[in-house]
Amino acid sequence: MLARRRKDEPITIRVERDAFLPCYRHLIDHPAYIHFLWGGRDSGKSTFIAQLLLLECLRSPYFRCILVKKTFESIKDAQWQTLKDIAEEWGISHLFKFTESPLQVTCVNGNKFIARGCDKPEKLKSIKDPTVAWYEEGNQLTEDDFITVSTTLRSNKQKVKQYFSFNPEVKGNYRDHWMWQYFKDHCSRGINTFEHTMEMELPDGEKISIDYTSTHTTYHDNKYVSSERKALLESLKFTSPYYYQTFTLGKWGNREVKQRFAFAFDRGKHLGKPVLNEMEFVWLSFDFNVNPICCSVHQHYDGKLRTLSCIKLADSDIYKLCDQIRAKYGHCTLKVTGDATGKARSALTKGNVHYYQIIQQQLNLGEMQFEVPTVNPPLEKSGLLVNAVLARYPYECHEDDASALVYDFENVEQDADGKIRKQDRNDPAQQADAIDTFRYLLEAEMKQYIDIDYF
């Protein structure tokens, strides 16, 4: 690559065609504004996106790119470092300033790359007129992450381009992942690389087309992969068939959870679409983390337990949660249980009232409708009850309306002593809010129905 810059003209560069892997060249100057680059490891996805964006940064009169990952601190060793390595390799690093505080890349023409993590969503709103967003490891983002970022991408300059690079491995069932909707129609038929138009009709009748591309690659598409890396990826066929499918072949798969807390949960056995029976009690089970705050809704009658829904609100409060409950279940006869800490002094809110007092006021309930324990059940003990109910008692969970609980059933892990892993609140699988509401419900309603040596 050669680069030159005169004071009286914009930066111009010449790039040899071989600088780009053939499998990605169709994306250069492609008119679509959403591009998914996915597949196996060592396929050069991130390298190509970095190459393309460096060129756009140099050539464009105005360019502002957001580098997005699940956590802010991981961006430096990912997109930021990849951009830096390519700039040095191409001999154009003198045209950029790479800073760590703030974490960004600034071009001599004023264009820049700005790092933002989904663990600090409030900082996304501070970026004015972005033109591009690059989501690295997009499979790790939740739908809430994507909605938060994508709705922030407003610009008066132009439509914002979005690039996703990821390996198709997700926690839970990949068919439930928000990303799968972009691929299911094609990938289900064995078509992984394609162009597609999604038609959207607005409330006023206007129809909008969203064009996007899908480019699937593996290490076979990257001529620069070493023989050692090829051998390692191929060896997974014998050491870990699951990882061979996802990391080597780049096929959609479900991440293995080695020690599931709810190990007795079975999709085929437990999922369905139970409907509300207005003649029976409705149980509300609460967990009071601020982000997210959660309530699961259940009914138990005729010898069967049913989970109707699981309401999980990010960056919300007990009042908004009660608003949603009242709108859908306010006409029913309600019973309440949940997190014992919700009535502790530490749970006092404005007005010197605790969470359960607010629930009582907001839902117009009597004291006899509450069955809240004085202390929460021990994790290792309630795990026995959770799995006993799932294994021995008729149970049906709504596959759509209680998807947050389904996610926890399939992804929350336990330690060797039976306790739920909750060390990292940034990891959705370690939040465990939905499964906590299920534990509280079983403690209040189901112990007398299950014959286990609980104590």
C-alpha cells in the first residue's frame, strides 16, 4: 500500500487487490447498510472489516465509527488493536493517532473511531452523527443490547452502516436468539451467504425496505492461516465435536453449559403455550435487582404448574413493573411471593416504604395475598426442589412469553456445591433473576407436592 497527502487535496491511497481476501471483495462498496460476517474461526472477518473501515475513514469527507462490544474493556484487545495492526502493516499508521484514554482512533483528516461497550449504554447517547457501527462478537449481545445501540445510531449526515462479525455460538437455543431471525429462512435451507430485503410497513402505511447481506466463511477462505492453526481447528473433530461444528465449520450451535442449575429442564417436555385461566389464582414471584427487575407469573391447578410469562425490565423500577402486571393481570385474583430482601430495611424506597408495600399499593392487594419468606431459601437446597419439580411434576412454561425463564433454565450454571454462579452481572447467564423468581415460587407453593429429602 502507498499513501500520500498534500495540503491542498484530500488523503488518497492505493490498495492492491490482494490486500482483501476474495471471499469478502463483494462487500466493497456494497449498497446494503447491514452486513453480517460470520462463520468459523480464523476466517479473516474482523481483519476485512478493519481494512474496509480504515479506507473509508481516509477517503470520506466525514466518517465517525462506533466500535461496539459486549464490554468496553474488551474493545482495546479486539477492534482497536486490529485497526492499529493493519495501519502499521500497510504503512499508514502515521495518518492515525491511537489513544487509550479515551479509547479511540483519530485520523489526520478529523475522522475517528470511538469505542463503546454495551455495559455502559449511557455513553452511547453521547456520540453525535455516527456513520458506521462495528459490532464485534455480535452473538454475545442480547436483543436489549442491540436495541439500545441501534436506536442510538441517529445521524443527520447519512444512514448509518452496521457491520457484525461473529462466530454463530450462543447460549441457550440459537433459534431463540434475536439474530437468528435474519438467517433462519436461508440457513434452514443450507444457504449461508446471501443478500436479503426485509419489508417493514409503518403505522401510516409507508413501506420501508431493509437490505442486508450475510457472508459465511471458515478458515478455508483465509489463505494466511498457518498450518498449525488449521491442524488445531481440525483436531476439534476428535476432541470436541460440538466445537468442531461451531468453531471449525462455522455452523449455528448452542454453547455447552457443563453444570446446569436446572439440569432436569427439557424443551420437549416443558415448553408450550399455557393460557390464563381467569377462574384460578395467579401467582406473582418477584426479584428486585434494579437492572433488570423481574417478575414471573404462574398458575397451579388441576395437578399442573404453569408459567404464563416472565416480565424482565432493564433499567426500570417497581412502579413500571407493576404497571405491566396490572395491565395484563389486574383483573385476576393475585397471590404474591418473591425475594425476601424486598421487605428489608435495605429495600426501603422513597417515602420509607419497601418493595412489597409498593406492590400492595399499586396492585390494590390485601395482606393475606402475600406469602413472602423471612429469608431466601439456600441455593443448594432450592436446586433440589427446582429439579424435583421439573423431573416429577407436570409443568408447562410458555416458550415465548416466559423466554427469560427459559433462557435461565438452559444457561444458568451451578458450582460444585450446587450454588448458582452469580459473579458477573454483565453476563446474562450469571444474572439468574428469572430462575430466582421460579425458586421463590416453588418454595411458597410446591414443597408440599414434592416428596424429597429437602432438609
